[in-house]
Amino acid sequence: MKSIAIDFGGSSIKMVLFQDGKISKRRTIPAYSHKGLAPRLADTEAAVRGMLEGEELREYAGVGIAMPGIVDPVRKKVLGIYDKYEDSKSLDLEQWCREAFGLPMVMEMDSKLALMGELNSGCGQGYKDAVMLILGTGVGTAVAFDGKILNSRNYVAGALSSHIIINMDGDQCTCPNSGCLEATASGWALERLVRSQPEYIASGLAGEDEINFRILEKWYLKQDKTAVSVLKKCVKAWRTGILNLIHAYDPELVVLSGAIMNFRGLYQMLTEGLDRFIWDCCGHVEIKRAEHPEDSVLYGLYHLVKNFMTVYN
Ligand SMILES: [Zn+2]
């Protein structure tokens, strides 16, 4: 089966072509997601068309779309999203796919897709009760019971654990609350965190044009004081997030994914000694890092299109 996958992330838009479960081509363009989704659709279409050159469109089963917000996969609508692609709630992406590619479209939230991808093609194969923590521009979470992604009346269950408040006196989030996990430690919250450090001016980070986790890693490896202290704060927040997910959903597996998981040594920092803080009754909980943290969502899209084709054909 051939399919198209488009992951509208907070920082970049990733597009791939799948052939029989394997990525055959890929393109990435910047997202500028705070400006909305509509202004990026023409470039997205052009990039996908570029990949499709020399291919027969009619051999493609459909387009899978990932969004960084709460999605109703039945009505194919974005229900809840803050700060990124805010116009997407009023866009008809199904119609866009039909006009741009003449193909049917399926859509789901990125974090749920990441878990779907890992359970079907990645480190979660063989597990049924699992949770996902995906560390990127924002923080995404998802839950699966008995191999199925947890869903609720508004598709919120399991998907908003990054907005569980871990510090009642914490910083403002992009959502209406303060002190959420995502507001404490995430790609978008990093710059604020770095600049608020008392020794920031003396830090190597002060001379950087932009602040992201790749730059933080560079200075962390040089043992820059501010970089070390910021990473320590992030690790503490994410460990709290992992514990909250375990105690809320009782999984046998926690999958850690997203581009930030490429940070050297982060997996060890997140997991070392964590079992001492997990309630006894939860038994042993496996914590794994996705093998290809940047592709978890894309593999989820492959399975979403494949399942759609099985159901409707
Ligand atoms: Zn929040």
C-alpha cells in the first residue's frame, strides 16, 4: 500500500511517502505555526507534489494528517488547539486534500498517532497498555488500553496530560492555566526558562541567536552552569510527567519520543531510579525510548490510513 503522511508540527511540517510500511521519500518545511495553517497549505501541497513527481497518484490509498491539538477523527475536525495553527479549527482539510491530491483523508492528534506508530511498528510492539510522552515544541501525551488508543466524548482523555499542573505557582502556559508540565519544560518554554536563570548573562547561551534543545545540549556538554541547571529543571518536570501518567493510567509500557529525546544521555536521566517513586501495586513498568523519535507520528499516520482502507474498502 502507498500513502501520504503530513505531520503539521509546531516547528516544522514533515511530509513523507509510504510504500508498504516503509518511508520512501521525505520532505520538511518550516511551520511558522503561530501564523496559522491556511498560509502554509500552498507550500505543503507544492512539497508533496514535488515528492510525487514520477509517481501515479491513483496508486495512493489516501492522505494521513497529524495535528498538534485535540482532533475529532470521525468528523475530521480540530477541536482544541492553542498558539499553533489556531485557524485550523475552521478549516476543511478533507476538502483541501480532495482538491490538492484527489485523495481521501484521515486525521488524528499527533501524540495519539505517535503511540499508534510505536505500538504497531516501533518499540511498543507486543504491548497493549501503554502511554506516550512526546517531547517536542510542546509536550504530547496519549494512552492505549488493550492495544486501542483511549478516546472519550471530546477526545480529550489521555491527550492533555501535558497540561496537568505540576507547579501551582508556575509560569503561564499557552493554555489558560499556569504551571502545566508543558509550560515548565518544552521546546517553546525553553527560552523563557533559560533567560530566567540568575547566571544567564554569563552563560554561553546568552551569545546564541536562538535557543532550542540542540543549542542547550551543546552548552550542557561543555558543562555551562546555566545549561546544566536548565536541563536539571526540565528532567525533574518530565520525570514528574512520567510518574503522573503511570499513576493515572497503570501502563505496562511508557514510550518516550519526540525530537528532544535525541539529547545525549536524556533517556538515562529520565529513567534512572524512577521505579523507587512508582507505587508498588503498579508492578514493573517498562520505559522505552522510541528508536526513531522524529518518526513516531509518521508511522502512526501510515497505520491510520491503512486501518481506514481496511474499514472502508
Ligand atoms: Zn497548559
